Amino acid sequence: MSYELSRRDAIKSLGLGALAISFGGLLNGKLFAAAAGGGGAVPQRKAYELPALPYDYDALKPQISEEILQFHHDKHHMTYVNGLNTALQKLEKAREQDDFAQVRALSRDLAFNGSGHVLHTLYWQSMAPGGSAEPDGDFRSAIDRDFGSFAAMAEQLKNASIQVESNGWGILAWEPLGRRLLILQAERHSDRAIWGCRPLLVCDVWEHAYYLQYQNRRPEYVQAFMEIANWDFAAKQFSQAIGAAEVMAR
């Protein structure tokens, strides 16, 4: 079966909800959207929250230790959540007071913490206890088309992650304009990205993700990540991404 869904199939499978996609809803396998029909309703806004891990702290051993997973999730990710909410609160206050003297710094904080929260939320889902089998179906067809083979894609993702300068991420993403899969590096959280790309699987190579267990041996950590990569999650993200793109192109 071709991995390029027809518009009719996309609309049938995703409905009007695909017109507005929530990040949190995607991770739960659902599409969060304005109410269908009429003019629609604006979804209720809420503060950002730390998502629960989809497995126990010790579930990724021996690749990721219980100590580092708990520290990374409970402390580091929570810092980005708090920073994101704080940036939004300060921007709201700036609007109320018509005082934008700090808008540059606040905009930076918003992008940095917001991207950190998004990527970490994806990161927990990008791993699974024991890993998962190589993908098949439409997602595998896309990988073979855009990289030549699964092995070639995995090798590029591994090396892109290892070679991120300083702190950042290796990212397998869907780029909707070119209708292709890309492997990107993101420095920090928000630098060197491509607008509109949908991350499917991400590898965190900030030192806090591995230093307690692997010290400065980033290649060893990245190899361990690849062993527990959750390709089933990436495949679901892929299906939702191409389906949403078809609906948007109507």
C-alpha cells in the first residue's frame, strides 16, 4: 500500500479534527481539535504540565538507568515546564502593562522552554522497554524511499545525534512541503530546526540525558538509545502527520 494517503481517506480517518492538532493529544494517539461543525469552538486553554512517564523508572535498564531517568524526567523536564509557564505569565503581564522592554528575553525563554518541553515529551515516547521491531508498512516504505534503507536511516540518525555540537537533539522528522522524511540536528532545543517539520522520534544528547551513567561517552549512550528506540510510536506519528497534511491540502 502506498504511504501517501488520499485526501478522501485522510478526511475519513481523521475528520475535521485534523484541522487543529494538539501536541498533547498526538502523544495519546488522539487529535485534539476545535469542535466540528458551525464556526467551531476554541479549545480551553490550560497551564503546561509535566507528563507522566509511559513506563516505570527502571523499565529502560540497562540502557538508561533508573537514577538518570528519574532525575532527567522529574527535575530537568519539570524545569522546562515551569520556565514555559513563567514566560507566558510574564508576557501576559507585559501586555497588560504595555511594557515590552523585556520582550526579547521573554521571547527567547518562551522558545527555549517551550521547545524543551515539546522535545522531552516526545523523547519519553521515543523509547520503549526492550525497544521495538523495525517499522513496516507505509512508514517503512517512506524510510526506504528517502534514505535507501532502514539501516541507512538509523546510521544517519545515530551519527547526527552523536555529532550535535554541544547540547541538543537528533531528530527524525516529516517535512510536509517536500513530503519527505528528514534527519535534523537541533542545538539547544530551538536552534537549527526547520519550520513545519513534525518530529517523529527524538534523541536527547544534552549531557543531563546521559552523563550520570555514560559520563562523556556520548556515542555509547546514543547506541544504547537506538537499541530501545520506539519505532511503533514513530510510525503512529508518521501516519498522523501525513494524514493531517492531506486534510490541510484540501
